[in-house]
Amino acid sequence: LSLYFPFLITDWISIKKPGFKDRPLVVTCLSRGRTIITHSNSLALSEGIYPGMVLADARALLPGIEVMNERPGLEEKLLRKIAEWCIRFTPIASIDLPNGIFLDASGCTHLWGGDLAYLDDVSRKVRAKGYTVFAAMAPTPGAAYALARFQKGKQVFSASEWLPPLLHLPPES
């Protein structure tokens, strides 16, 4: 099972400071004398403000944008804590930097009533903590990774049905 957190850092900030949840938010760092956006929440992305953009350009598009400074190593720290919390679902959970977690669901899903119920329960409980998460279950970690990040719709794929959806994904998957 691959868990993908597209807004890990901005979700964490919104959990710690709930006032940011409904406002466009970016996280920045200094690079070559310029302030660069490293993370954007979904509201900022919908306004055309994306990672890699210069903060001055983002402020020209959206003057009231909320800005926080990047904390180096925060992604790894957050993913480790979430992975430790995920031990309730499986004995094997590992982080996948910069924004994912793998859970080895082998032998676990029957306790939830099957693969789909397992995936739904994990996703629902992570979302309840305040994180945006996309998940996919497939026979290989690489397939689960690609499907969690790029596939829309069905998220549990058996050994006989995971290859066709992969063929329609973009090359970066």
C-alpha cells in the first residue's frame, strides 16, 4: 500500500495553526538570493502558485498569501511519525521521501474484511488527522507508488489487473 501526501508540509501547518486551513499558504526557502516557494497548499495551487515559483511573483498574483519559512528535515520527521502511527495497520511501515509511506499489507487486510476495506480505513483515519492522502494497493511497491500518485478512481489492484492502468499513466509515474 502506497500512501501519498501531496500537501504534507502545508497540511501539518494547518493542523498546528487551524487559521491557515482556509487560506492560500506557501512555504519558502532562500535560493541564490531569491525566496523560492517549496510547498503550496491546494488553495494556493488553485490560484496558480506552485513550488519552484519566486515568492515575489506569487505575491503579484495573490497579495494576501500566507508565507511560512521552510524547516529543513521536517518532511522526514513527519513521515517517520506518521509511519510509526501506521504500525496499527501492519508491522512493516516505511517512509518514502519526500512525501510518501509504504505499508506492507501482506497478511493484514483480512482483519479489515479485505483489501478495499483496509485501504479505506487507513485513508479515512489519516484524513481524520488532517492530512490530504491518496492511496493505492498493488502487487508491487512501484505499481502502488505510481497508481497512488497518478491514477484516478479505483485504488486496489489485484495481480491480474494492475498492468493495464499503468500503461495509461504519464512517463514520470
